[in-house]
Amino acid sequence: FKLILIMASLTDDKEEIEKGIDDEKNRTRVIALAVREAMAVAFRVNQADWDAACRNILQNHLLTVEEKTTIIALLKQRESN
């Protein structure tokens, strides 16, 4: 009986780890898509396009505040170069 419980616990741990990996992959995809969208807008010429790119990032509910801040900082850095 103990062996069954240990095996069940290991299976649960493995499933948790796999779920975490899948969550991390999904998170990476969400961030990559947001960056790609912002870059597509931001690399146009005028200031309104830069503002639109930042607005798109800020309105993206799938990103955390830290992710939004980082992406916008990168866009602003690119803008000043």
C-alpha cells in the first residue's frame, strides 16, 4: 500500500512539473507574440506609431506589469537610438 502511495505521489509531482513546463512555454509564447506585435507597429516612422505600440502592450491583459514595463522600456530604448 505504501508503494502505491509513493508511486501516486511521484506521478502527481511529474504531472505538476509537466504542467509547469507547459505553462512556461505558453507564457513565452504570449510574451513573444506581444513583442512581435509591438515591434511591427513601433518600427514605423512617426511618434503616433510608437504610442500605439506602447498602448497595445499596456492593454494586453495576458502580460504581467513587469513584462509590460520591460517591453515598453525596450521599445523606448530602440526609439532613442
